[in-house]
Amino acid sequence: MRTLLAAVLVAGSLAAASPAAAAPSTVDGFAAVAALGLSTTTGGVGGPTVTVDTTDELLDAIDTVGPMIIQVSGTIEITSKQGVRPNKTIIGIGANPTISGGGFDFYRSYNVIVRNLTFVDAEDDAINVGQQSHHIWIDHNTFRRPVDGSIDVVRGADYVTVSWNHFAGTDKSMLIGHSDGASGTDVGRLKVTIHHNWFDGSRQRHPRVRFGEPVHVYNNWFDGNELYGVASTMNGGVVVEGNAFTGVPYPCFSTSGYADSGPGRLVQRGNLFTGSGPCEAGGTVVEPRTYYPYTMDPAANVPALVQAGAGAGKL
């Protein structure tokens, strides 16, 4: 296991550690819900702050035990998916902080914040939230050209918020539930909030859901999505509300299933469809307000809001 302590003590490795607060903003949605022993998601608050600008520094930092705020500077190249231990804030600083070639993996991790980063050319998933990980907040990032998914939430993960991100021409944007055969690990879990994201010419999975309930998709801009917007399958329960769909031939799949997956449940309300097909909806879904309060923006305002505010560099 890599040890950060030695790196902090050696000149030229990581910048000297110093206490600092997380970037100003407030986590919301499922990542803010008290559950599984946590009152909310705080990331690395209470730990040291380090600035990293090389591959080794980043990998040491995310593999360190204990809370830490990790400031990413410049472009850092990594390979595959690299594990992130609990209680971390990973946040980009300066001009265009970028993770190139790889991504982050959460395996039984929790209380992690990932903000203000551009992920480019990940050779697998850019961010994989898996294996019972929980309380993960993915906010104000930009995703470009991952080989597989931009964000996956799978294998019993729970209490995740994906907010104010820019999916720029991605293919498989977001998968919630990895397999039709995963009911044993996923039923009763995979609670995810997805809001104020810009799905900008991305093709599919915004998200594709199996089993999760409720998955709350609100105030996002679905902008020219070639295959579809949202798919609820395998008895998943998805609430789709206050979104703007522009040029999306199939905004929603649910009661007919999708591909080889069986039907899901989907409630849609207050959405705006422009040059788009109908949203297939049906069944009842647990209301997100059962878990947390939220305020909706009018769907007509969403395109301008997310263009101005979504993605890296918009904190």
C-alpha cells in the first residue's frame, strides 16, 4: 500500500499539508441523507490538504487512510481505474485540472467528494461506484471520450448524488445496476440523485437503471441524445421531473423494458419536450421527498442554467 506520509515529508513530493475546509458548496440529494452510519457526505474535511500534480502523488493521496482534501493541479495521467479510500475530497484547482487515460474506482468506500475535474480518454469507466460504496458526491466535472461509462453506480452502491456535470459527447453516460442478474445485491439499494447535468450530444444511459429505487432525475438538460434519455428496467423506480429534452427521439423507456432487460417503473412530470418523442412512463415510485427536500427549477430555465453552470471550471 502506498504511504502518503513519506511523500509529505520529502521535498518535491506533495505540497506541505495544512488544514483547510472543503470548497464552498452544499451537498444535496441522496449523498446528503443520514444513513449507513453517516449523517451526510463531508469528504476529506478534518484532514490535511495536499496539492498533487504528478501520477505518483495522486495515487499516494487517494490510497491514504484517513480524511484528506486532495487538490489536483494540471493534467495527471493514470491508467485503468484506481481505488479511492474513504473520507476524501478530490477537487481540481487552477486552469483545467484533468485526469487523463484512467479513472477512479470505489470499492467498499464511502464519504468521498469528486469535484471540478475533467476526465478524458478513460480506458474503462471514468468513475465506478461499486461494491457497497455509499455517500459519494460527483459534482461539477466534465467527461470526454471514456471507452466505457462516464459514471457507473453498481453492485449494491447507495446514497449517491451526481450534480452539475457536463457529459460532452459521451456514449455510455451513466449505468445504475450492472446486470439483470444482480437483484440479490441491488434491490433496496442504488438510490441516486441526478440533477442539473448537461447531457450534451451524449448517446445513451442518462441513466440506464436496473433495480434502484428511487432514482431521482430532475432539472437536467437532455440535449441531442441519439439513442435515448432515461431507461428504467428490471423493476427499477425512477422519477423524471423538471427536465428539458431537446432533440431526443426516445426520452424514456420503462414499461416495455429496454434491450434484454425487463420493464421498470417511471413517473414523469413537469418535463419540457422540444423536438422529442414521448416519455414512456407507468407504475408508481417511492417519492424522493420521502428522503430529502429539494427545490425544482422550471424546466424551461434548465438549458440556460446548465450551460452556464455545469461542468469543470464552473464552481
